[in-house]
Amino acid sequence: MVAVSERAKQKLLEQKQAANIAESAIGLRVAAAPTGQWMLVADHVRGDDQVVEHMGSTVLLVDPVAQEALDGVRVDCLETAEGDVELFLTAEIEDDEDDEDGEEDEEEDEVEH
């Protein structure tokens, strides 16, 4: 499953609105581009999609193939040097019960946000 931060959900909603997609049931689908990068395309929900909603609107659709490829990934936002906010993918940090002090997880979390 792909995790999505609240900031990323808001950014996805803004991108959907900027593309004049008013229908709440249409979301932005994660799709593989010919270059091997991931891109977002407007699409309707399919039965086996992971559906992410924000403020009553479908914002992200992830099909089973993309779910498998992106398992353990988190979608978040990053502010660029120019001041723009962009979506990015990062490995999701999970709390490890074998971790004795948890400090490493906390430090990584701080660095990635």
C-alpha cells in the first residue's frame, strides 16, 4: 500500500483543480511513463485500485501493478529552492520493534520531512 501525507493529499487536490477536473470521482492515477518515471494521469476508479480521498474528492488512484512496485513508499511534498511545492516519493519509515532506542527512526523521519 502507498502512504500519502496530508500535505501531499492537498497538493494532489490542487493539481486536480488546476487541471479543471471538477468531478469528485475522477482521481490522478499513478502510471509508469515510457522513461521509467512515475506520472499522474486523470482517470476513473477501477475496482482493484487503492483510492486516496481528500476533502470529499478522489485525489490519487494506485492500481495493483503500481501498488506492488511502490509498496512501502510514501508520497509527500518538498519545497524547492525556488519556493515551489512538488510531490516526491520516499521509502516509508516503519517503527521496528527490534529497535532498542528508536533514535534512528526519529532522526530519519526528521530528515525526510
